[in-house]
Amino acid sequence: MPSPNKYINIQVKDRSVLDDSLNAAVKDLQHIAMVSGTQGIIVTRNGPGDYTAALTDKVPYGITREVFL
């Protein structure tokens, strides 16, 4: 499990596993976010099959936002 203020890189080659991979990363980060209750989660699409899920103070606690680069 990642430590606070960290991120999880998600890289997939097959679209069929993308949703499960993203959901697992967000779930792991939600557990960490509950400890402080101050950070939300941002999921960034960096490119095809390349995503990052991260805790951030820029997103309110309890919210998950998506960003496409």
C-alpha cells in the first residue's frame, strides 16, 4: 500500500483491465485519505494506457477528479 502523499502508476496494455486497475488504485488511496481527511484523489491520463492516481491537497477530501493530458 502506498504511503501518504504518494501516487500509484497504472500502466495497462489491454483496455479490459483498465477499469479494474484504476479502481484498485483509487481504493488504496481512499484508505490512506481517510486517515487525514484532508486530501482528495486525482487520476491523470498521461497517455494511452498510462495513468497516475495521486493524493492531493488540490482536490477536496472525498472527491476523485480525472485529468486528461
